[in-house]
Amino acid sequence: MDTTRFDVVIVGGGAAGLSAATTLGRALRSVLVIDSGAPRNAPAAGVHGYLSRDGMNPGELLSVGRSEVHSYGGTVIDGEAVSARRTADGFEVALGDARRFSGRRLLVTTGLTDVLPPIDGLREQWGKGVVHCPYCHGWEIRGQKIGVLGTGPLSVHQALLFRQWSPDITLFLNDTVEPTDEEWEKLAGRSVTVVDGAVASVDAVDGVLTGLTLRQGHSFDVQAVAVGTRMEARSALLESLGLESQVHPSGAGCFIETDAMGATAVPGVYAAGNVSNTMAQVITAAAEGVMAGARINADLIEEETRWAVEGHFGPFSAASEAAVAELVAGHRRHGLDGDRQTAGMGPAAIVES
């Protein structure tokens, strides 16, 4: 058995990749997952909005997912995929340690990178006191003093969203956001405090966020900070195969475009999860992985059916054996003598004397 060749190679071992691998394993496919071990949500304490898994540590979720992949015969390895190329019968993926694996189909579920503003202390609090999504973290910071750090046009919308979880919301314009007249009215109507001036630092004591300080020195007490990141798809592998990342309509980042079931513009190459849907939560990424897995399996079935019809399963296919028999024995290959003729074909043929 060739341990470097699979029906499907999946690059990315997060929720999308592992869900796709489980789906393909249950479809009796040989599947390899290559995981670099850098999930987007690693800093978070728990996964939320995932039915039956709410609050589970992200690392634990992936560990359970790997076990499920293994239970259906899939393979998961740790490694960094650095390049991919098309071959005569699929794709070859090269790892940073010189290992190479090939597959008839390629699924990329590498996720995205959250690019944070260059503000002192912000990165250290990311996933703890600094959050981005109210549906992921709003419950945990409900009722607290929440500061919304302005990063672009969506920051006003973010402030109005978090207002659902707390009556004490402060929007820091950060020399970046310029609300329209209509937005000023909305902010006032929802009693959102607005602070002008650039933010210099996110402050903390013993690892616990305590507030924000402006460049001019004025500090504000807040217990949590919401920030809109720039979400950049980890798309280098896909771009090396000829795909180009697209700017998200919101302007909040870049993604790889696919159809509803994960197919890209390059035949045989698929994508799922945050690399193609920047707004996907963990449960959404998992669902997209399932759909991509099903689509890939259907694609492989179509190919195998075509092979069967065309007799391309190798030198001992039914078609090739029939051709040899015809050359050697003519119609006598059916066990008939020369005085008898057949009407019809195959085992259901009617013999007329």
C-alpha cells in the first residue's frame, strides 16, 4: 500500500478540515489531513454557538475531532504544507520537512489570520480581555464596561451590536472612524459614549484588562475591548495553484471564492471554513467541511463511473478482458460452437439454434 497517496489530501486540521475528513472516511475514502497546529481560536477559552459542545476548549474539540477521523480510517499528521502542484493524476503537496503526499483531490481548510492594529498590549489580551464577535463572546462579558476600538467603517455597527449585551458601551474613534450623521443619531439613540483621539495602549494588571489609554494620556476604565480585525485568508497554497484571493464586500479582509459546496475555480481543488468564509463561526466551518467532503466524494464517484464506462480501470478491466477474448476466440468466448448464434449480449442472452 502506498502510504503517501490518498483519494483526498486536506491541508488544515481545524473544524472544517476534520469534519471533511470524517465525512470522506465514512464514505470509505482514503484521506490525509495535514495540520500545522495553529488554529485561529487557540487563544480562546472555549468554543461557543456549537450545539452540544458549547464552552469546550478549542484544543479539546480538535482532539476529539482527530479521534473521529482515525476511527473511520483517516490519517492526521502534524506538518506545514509549503507548496502544492498539479500532477497527471491529481495533486502533490510538499511539507517543510521534505515529505510529499499526493491525492486525487485537494481540500484547503487553512483558515485565516486576524490582523490586529499595532497598539501596545492588544495582542497580549487577544482572546481574553480583547474579543471580536458578540455571538462568540458577548455572553461572557455581558453587563460589563465594554470599549469598542475603532478600526474602520464597521466599528459603529460593532458598537451597536455589543449594546445588546451591555448598557455601558464606549466607542473609541481611534483617529480612524468618522461616523455619518445617521450613525451619530444611532449611537446617541442607544446611549453609546463616543471618545475621540487615537488609542495608545490596552492596559492590564496581572494579566487582567483594566482599560484603554489615549496618546494624549487620558485613560478610560473598561473591562473588555471589542475590536474588528482585518481577516486575511491563509491562501498561499491556493494562490500557488492559480487562485486569487478576493476582497470581502465588507472591506474587512480577503477570502478565496468557492461555490456553495466548496469547489474553487480550479478543477479538483476545494476550500472550506474561514479561508473561504471569513465570517464563519466554528460550527459553520464544520458544516462547510461536511458539504465539501460530500461534494468531493461525488466528484470522485463521477470520475470512477466514467473510468468504468470507458474501461480505464487498468490492464485487467472487464473491457480489456472482453477485447482480448474477442481477438482470441471470437464468439466462442461464450462457450458456443460455430454452428450456433447468439441473439443479445451478456448472461441474459437468448441462444437460438
